[in-house]
Amino acid sequence: MEDILGILKPKDFYLPAHKKIFEAMEKLNSEDMPIDEDFIRRRVDSKDVDDSVLIEILSANAISNTLAYAKEIKDSSVKRELISLATSIKKVTIEDEMPATEAVDFVQNALYKITTDSASSELKNMYQITTDTLLHMEKMKLRGNSYLIGETTGFDGLDRKTTGFNNGDLVIIAARPAMGKTSFVLNTTLQNVEKGSGVIFFSLEMPAEQLMMRLLSAKTKIPLQNVRKGDLDDKQWSSITRAFEDLNKKKLFVDDSGSVNINQLRARVRKIAGNKENNIKMVVIDYLQLMQGTGGKDRHLEVSEISRGLKMLAREMGVPILALSQLNRGLESRPDKRPMLSDIRESGSIEQDADIIMFVYRDDVYKERDEQRKEKESKDKGEAYKSAFINKPIEEAEIIIGKQRNGPTGTVKLDFHK
């Protein structure tokens, strides 16, 4: 009975009487009671199930291959849902005159519900679990790398702290503006595509051309301002040309539409990752709060839907999903401005769904702002001011790991090239 319950639900039966009988069987099984004529009769109302129907079912000969029949019932149920969806599509697009974008969103959401519901879940016994675990451990041992298990973060010290970004993980990378979270994740992206992995990058804040300029700067070590202005000498132009030629061969897919909800994002990821030649190993979203909700819900509910959807997509695709996130402005009123978990905007569901939450923090950003403020105040008073701040081309950045489901928290210090 347990195997059948793993495949079927009462709604999978076409006739209402059959649904009621199966509901009764479910309840009896959960209560560890016999599933026979006497007990089923006690559980079903005669108004819902005609006595003749019950007699016909219970007097039928037993069948041997019950799982095959259960799968056939499930298959018919999914087909009925698809037929119903087809009717709904016609109604919303023609009769209700729903806008095309909303209609597409409606269809994607409905299809996702059908596919996730039709996927039968199976409980694993200890033999299966121990076998799978042993195979995974043997695979890790053969790799010869004692600390990197997932996809590289792009930084050795961070790889050692996290074992990399692992398959199925939702990783939140949060910071206040100008701290360098996009630069951080672009470096991660570059390191992964350089080794042949495919990366899907949803750039919701900047167009693909600006993203490419940042990648070129990171790859060639030429200052971003020089790349943006085209202020390059012959040697730098040669480096840029070689970088273009190399990046043309990489498996980096950029969506810069600037507006996407969880259903649209899921569909686009599935489409690109469905082509095995693309070798998709990571998905990046810059940034989470720019994603749209579905159905006009309260924003907190929308963010909850988005974060849960991203976690489920990471599990489904078997890749890490990196989502950048904004932090609340309130943290800047504290003496110590290093971020905490509670500083994440709409943080409740994000904190719950994320496997790793890390913050990008540069103390020099606040020092420079403070010096600029003092200089302006002195100038307004007509006083001379000599700044003690030194604008360095390389600053210290702190990657603060605020949550790691399968590892330690702590801080890793990196060099930030401005």
C-alpha cells in the first residue's frame, strides 16, 4: 500500500466514488488498520459512495501488478490535467483577453504544478543511502582535492572555508551598494567558465554590455574605467582582443531583460540547461530583490515565493544558484557596520531557504565616505581640511559567512582591486 500511496492521490481518480474510497484507504493505512470491506464501509458515507460500487470493487479478483496499474491511473490523471489546462489557456487568452505575458506566466506556473505533482517521490532505505554516500565519498577521494567539493568560489581561502558552492545549494551574497558584490560574483563566474563549466547569469540591474566590460576588466587586469572609456594603449588593446576571442568560446549565457519572475526564470534555466552541451554548472542572479512576484501578492510573500522557488530549482537542476541581495540601510547607523543576517531585506524566508549566506564588506568604503563628508563640512565653513585617507588601488575586503548549513561561519579576507 505504501508504494501505491507514493504514486497516487485521491484526486488522481476520475469518479468521485473512487476518490472517496481511496481517501478511506489512506486513512486506514495511516492508522495501521485493516483495509477490508468492513473497515472501508465504516469510513465512507453512503451518500458519497453507492453500496453497489463498493461491492463491485471489493468483490473483484486481486491483481498481481498493482504498481503498474497505479502508474497507469497516474498517467491518465496527468493527461486530464493537461486537457483542463488547454481549455483554461483558451479561456484566459480569448475569452478573458489576458495579456500575453500574464498568459505565459499562468501556463508556466500551471505546468510546473502538474510536473512537480506528477513526480513520484520514493523513500530510500538505509542500504540505498549508505551506498550512494560511499560512492560520493569515493568520487571525492579520487578527485585528489581535499577541500573543494562543489564549484569554485574563485578564491582559494573561501573554497577551503566552504568546500565550494555545492550542487543544489542556494547561496545568498549580500552587501550594501558599492561594496563589490557584483565584482565578487563576476570573478566567481569567470573562474568557472574558464575551466569549461557553463554559467547562466541573470543581470537584472545592468545590460549585458556593461557586464562584459566588467568581465574584460577582471580577465585582463585593466582598470574598469579605462575599459569603459576605451582609454587603452596598444598593449592593452591587444589584451582586450585576446580576451574577447577567448570569452567567445566560453559557455556563459546572459539574460539582461531586467524583469523576470520565478516562473520565467525557471523556464529559461530549464531550456538552456536541457541542452547537455551547455554543461550548466551554476546559475547567478543579480539581484534577488529585482525579481518580480506572481499574482499581485504582498511583497514579503512574493520574496518568500521567490526564495523558495530558487531553492527548489537548485535542487531540481542539481547546480548551485547564487543570488545577490540588498541589505537594509539601517545597518549604516551602527558603529560597527559589518552586516548581520537580520540586515537582509525581507530576510525571513531568505534566511530559511539559503544554504549559505555571505556578506561582502569593505571598511575603506565607509572611511572614504566619512573623509568626504568631513572635507565638505570644512569647505562649507571656509576651513582647510587635510584628509588622512589614502585611496589605495587594492583594498581589503571581508567575506563574512553568516550562515553555512553544512560548515562553519566566519570571515575570509580578500584583496579587492578597484
